[in-house]
Amino acid sequence: MSRIHPLAIVDPAARLADDVEVGPWSYIGADVEIGAGTQVASHVVIKGPTTIGRGNRIFQFASVGEECQDKKYKGEPTRLVIGDNNIIREGCTLHRGTVQDQGITRIGSNNLLMAYVHVAHDCVVGDNIIMANNATIAGHVHVGDGAILGGYTTVHQFCHIGSFAMSAANTAVFKDIPAFVMVGGNPASAHGMNFEGMRRRGYSAELISALRRAYKVVYRQGLTTSEAMAQLAEAAEQFPEVALYCASINESTRGITR
């Protein structure tokens, strides 16, 4: 049987795996599905339509699957989909999508969302991401795998944060951040790549050197984007990580943070 505290309120239509834990004074609404091994602490509100995977930990006072704050939202049955093994700390607010986009807010797996993180409607958050305390992403933001957003980072709507990018604390992001790039400030500006993170992930010295050169081509040589991409074509064929970096620039619609 699910381990549901007698002071919790769980709608009979909610679908909980047998070993899900729900603490006192939490509320789980109809059209919520929670996978095996997930722990819901006390004073958590989860509304649907929301699907939560396996092995997640949701701490007290989190609000998961609430209606979004977009004024265009008119009560449509949009969704929040959360993967596996996420840690969602105190006071996080994770909102469902809107029909103006795909109708789904997606959060992947193995993420750490620290206290008071906000994920707005229609965001797509990948895997292995860290969002530090009070990091906030507006509607339609995409965050690539392995990215790190420092505390109090704010991201403007429709921005894309590339995989393994990193923001300093108190950063205000108004343009896209290419993969691997570190940014800081208000407004954000680029400050190199996260080479220490690369070493911790076991990247070879050759690969790190290739990414270092790729950064300099885009940011230090005064080239246009098309000129820089032409110079990096050979390295992108040799190194998938350089190709990822180039793709995050080529696919930008808001312009990249410089």
C-alpha cells in the first residue's frame, strides 16, 4: 500500500505507485500520477494533469502542477511531466503549460532544484541540471542537459540555455547562452567556458583545447556568426561537443549572450 499519512488529502482519482510516501497536510489532486519510490513531504500541493516519475523527492511547501501565471491561460487541461530521481526542494513552483505552446512543461531526470526555484509554463528542462536557490526561468525557456544556474539567476522568456552552460549568482539572462559557456552579470555577459566542469566530467585535454579554440573563434576574433561557424566546421566534425556548441549558436533565435 502507498504510505499516505492520514492527515494527507489524496483525490481518489490520483494514481500513486504502491510505495509512494505522502506526508501530513499534503494535497494531491485528481489526474496526478506518481511513480514508484517517490517521496512527497508534508505541506506539498500537487495538481494535475501532472505526471511524476520514479524516485523523486519533493520537499515541503513545493507547489507542483499548478495553473500557470500566463494571462492567456483559460483553464485548458495542459500538463506538467517530471522524470525520475529529481530533488525538488522547499518552496519550488513548477507550473503546467499553455495551449499557445505544446501544452506541456517538461522536467527531465536527475535534476536538483534548490529552494524556491520557479519553472514557468512551457519550459523544457533537461537532465542532470542544477538550479540553485531562487533561480527563475520564465515561460518557454529551454535548459539543456547538465546546465547550472546560480542562485537568483533570472531567465527571460523564450531563451535557450545550452547544455553544460553555467550562470553566476544574480545573473539576468536576456539572450541565449551557447553550450558550455559561463555567463554572469545584469545583463549577462560571457566569461569563458566551464573548463573545470569539463575536467570533472573526464573530458580529454585535446577536447578541452578544441572547445577553448571554439570559444575564441566566436567571442574573440570579431567574426560574424556565419564566418565563425565556417572556421569551426572541421572541429565540429571531429568533436561532438564542438558540434553541440556550434548547434546551440546556429539554432539561436534571440541572439547569443556575448
